[in-house]
Amino acid sequence: MTLRHTPAAQSAGSEAGAAAVSVRATSKVFPSKAGDVTALDGIELTVREGEFVSLIGPSGCGKSTLLRLIADLDTATSGTIEVFGKPAARARRDQDYGIAFQQAGLLPWRTVAANIALPLEVHGVGSAQRKARVAPLADLVGLSDFADRYPDQLSGGMQQRVAIARALAEQPRLLLMDEPFGALDEMTRERMQAELSRIAAETGAAVVFVTHSIPEAVFLSDRVVVMSPRPGRITTVISTGFGGDLPRADSLRETPEFFARVTAVREALHGAPVPGAGREQR
């Protein structure tokens, strides 16, 4: 069974470079007794099929809120959001995306294999089909030898790999990730970044990735989207220039080009203009 999406598996009319996510004039306001709080204001963003895009900005800038709007876990106050040309609510019902959060959220009474299979079970996939799907996913995340283990027998990094495999169970063309490595130690985090880069390359899924780490965003991404303090707006979009080199090699972290992109993102976060960057590149 192949894990990479093929043109035959894509929806009719899709083509290479088409929009996986399209966010237009989108704002989100949370009402409160003390007065309305504008979390996002006028967001314009396109994520192409197969593209890896990171969202970065100060705490409270609306990164996670934007991800939740794309996932249809919350509703925009204004504007439109489409996933593969569909309204976000329809894309959620069609299981067009997988999602992973900072906490793996595994069910402690289920084995690794059973946790990976959970979305398939929920949607009525038969036992034989679930087993056939889970085996290559466990292999993809390097956990074939741990399929019968339980979450409390795994390290934090291994638990996150299970969560990623679960998010990929229904072969989504889009993966939404909200700081999935934020709770890991630095060495494990770097290993997981390399693993995610490999998985993205092998599956061909587009990825929208929320992070507070500048080096992480630069290492993983084709483009880094820099957001302002609340109300969250996109201030700068920086292309890393590493897009054709997948999966990422650890040696990339030691190159002058990598350090230059890290510096550019850091300066953008502090409000400095970045030559060649834009507010939104399509």
C-alpha cells in the first residue's frame, strides 16, 4: 500500500500547485464581558497542495485560532475559508485533513495500533481494512516493533509519532499541527522534526504547522508566515528556499543559508522589513 497521494486519489479538477487552504479576509472576534477581543484581523493566506507552511508569532497572536478555523473547530466572524475548494465544514466532514496537537491525546487503554486505527474505527472501516492501513502507518513513523505497546510504555517522542500516524490514518491531503513538539526536549524535538519532514515528503500532504520556535519553522517549512501581536495579522511571509530538498537533512541546520533564514524570521518578528518577503505569497 502506498502512502503517498497520487493524482488519481485527488479530487476532480485538482492540479499540482492548487490551493489546499484558502483564507480570505478572515477575522475572529471573541465576545467577553469586558469587551470584544479581536483575535484575528483580515487574514489572507493560501497554502498550496504539498506545501509546508509554518505560522509563527508571539503568544496570543492567534496562530492556534487560525488553525482551528481552518479545521472548522471554530467559526470565523467574517471572511471565507476553503480547504481543497470546499467550505471548511464540508472538508471536516469529508475527512480531508488530519490534525495533531501539542499533547498526543492517546487513549491509555488502547495499544499503539488501536490508537492509530481509532479514526478508521469511528468511521466504520472494517477490521481487515484497519489492520492493512495501520501496518504501513506504524512503519512510516518507525513504530512497527511497538504496535502492541500501550502509551505509558512509550517515550514522549514516540507518543507524538503515534499521534501523527493517527492523524494520517484516513490518508488526508492536509495535516494541521498545533505545536506538536512543544513539550519535547531539544534533542527529541530535532529528531521529530526530521521525522516529520520525511513523513511529509513520503505522503505528499500539505502541512500547516503552528510553532514558537524560529529554527523549527525554518527547518521544516517552504514558507514561514509571521504574525503580529493581537489582533493577529500576517506581517511577513518568508520563503525558505529549501522546498525542493525533502526530506530535510540535519546538516541543513549548520549552513549559512539556514542561519540567514532564521535571522530573517527573527527580524520580521521584531518588525524589521525583510527584503524579498511579502504579506502573502501565492
